Amino acid sequence: MFKDLEGKVVVVTGASSGLGRAIAKRFGQEKAKVVINYYKNEGKSDELIGEIKEAGGEAVKIQGDVSKEEDVKKIIQFAIDTYGTLDVMVNNAGIQNEVPSEELSLEDWNKVISTNLTGIFVGSREAIAYMLKHDIKGSIINMSSVHQIIPWPHFAHYAASKGGIKMLSETLALEFAPHGIRVNCLAPGAINTPINKEKFSDPAAKKEVLKMIPLNKIGEPEEVAAAAVWLASKEASYVTGTTLYIDGGMTNYPSFQAGKG
Ligand code: NAI
């Protein structure tokens, strides 16, 4: 438990499923006030609010599409109107789809970039502007991926968005460190969430993924959520401009395992 998170106001985007859901729930367990942004699944958000309240936290929900500037502004304003301030912004929402790059349409490219990268830019900008104005030494946590450094054929738009998140976050960290605002990334590897449902339900595909993970297991959303609360807490007060990889060692060149190479 991170006692200093009690009562803190936390926005989590894309929080009705997967990593966002686990992160929102864990902040709730830390007794934070959580603003759940959902895109499509209102029912799941209601369920989550119930779980957070049961755990001793507070929670409200708001619909919004992070690829739309006015929606991101609306989400942050809703948090401020509801709970009076903003301490932690978790820009989590993201999408991916598989397309060979020579067939990648501009429409697909724009959709992924506007959700994954532009959504995080606007979410970070709006949160930072509020924190600056009110002298809040807040924390911005941006959901990246191992693909911020590992190239991924057929997912060029996704990999480009995650690489962009890394440099955006590092730049913001540098820019706002003098104000005590910390900006960091989380970079999960292969985690058991709906985004991977199809892949992990195929045993052969799952086996192939496991070969890339030195710890030899698929991660659970709670293992990413644990990192998120730590990054937001006082325990991480000297951490900014960094990426925490939660990947079972995937970024550690697993093909060199057992002395190969
Ligand atoms: P997910 O598909 O369960 O979660 C994505 C969430 O974002 C969903 O709740 C969805 O409704 C929401 N969303 C999609 N478009 C949106 C929009 N325009 N506005 C607002 N919300 C929107 O999958 P998961 O795994 O929880 O993904 C969360 C984040 O974690 C993504 O940024 C993803 O790229 C990242 N990630 C996930 C990994 C994994 O193995 N599960 C690995 C690396 C990164």
C-alpha cells in the first residue's frame, strides 16, 4: 500500500477493460478518487465503480474518445469539477491492428496515431497545464509498450505511436521537472488482456510468444497496475523521464538466453 495515494485524484483513460481497469482498481484499493474514462463499455465501468467503492476508494465514470481533443478536455474538467483537483493522469487508452505496411491505409495510420499518440499528448498537456496553474507536483503516467524500442512488422503505426510516446514523455519530463511534475512511461510486454485475447487463445501462437519471454509466462494486468501505483507514489519521487518495462525480460534480447550468440 502507498499511504500517500489516499484521497489523490486520478484519471485513467480506457479504464473499462484490461490494463486500464486493473490500474483504476488498484488506485481504488489505495483509496484514491478515481475517474474512469470509458470509450464504449459503460456497463463494465459501472461494475468497476462498484469494485472500487467496495475496496474503500471513490470512483466516477465518464465517456470519452481520447482521439478527440474536446473529449480529453471534458474528461479532465469532469475530474476537477467532481473531486476538486487532479494529481495523477494515467494516459492508458490504446489500440492496435495488424496490417502489412505496404497495405497500411492512411485511415488506419491516423486512427492509431490519433488514439495512441495524440490522445496522450492532449491528455498530458491538459493535465500539466492544470498542475502548473495550481502548483501541483503531479504525476503523468503514459502507457507505452515494449514496441517503443522493439520494431514490429505489420504494426508499423502502433510501433511508431509507442516510439512517439517515449520521446514525448521524456521531453515533457525534462520540461516540467523544475515544477516537480513527473512524467514516466510504462512499457508492458505480453499481458493477458482483451487486446491479446485472440492470440493467446491459440495455443500455437501463445507458445511462440512465450519463447520471447525469459520469465516464461504471460503477464497479468495487476502486475502492470502495481508499477503504476508505485510510479504515482512518493516512493518514486526521484523518478522522471524514464520507462518502466514490465515485460518478463522481453526487452533483454531473449534469443541470447543460454549463452547463444
Ligand atoms: P484493451 O483493449 O483491453 O484496452 C484498451 C482500452 O482503451 C479499452 O478499454 C478501449 O475501450 C479503450 N479505448 C480504445 N480506443 C479508445 C478511444 N479512442 N478513447 C478512449 N478509450 C479508448 O487492451 P489493454 O491491453 O488493456 O491496452 C491498454 C494499453 O496498454 C494500450 O495503450 C496498449 O497499447 C498497451 N499495451 C498493452 C499490452 C498488452 O500486452 N496487453 C502490451 C503493451 C502495451
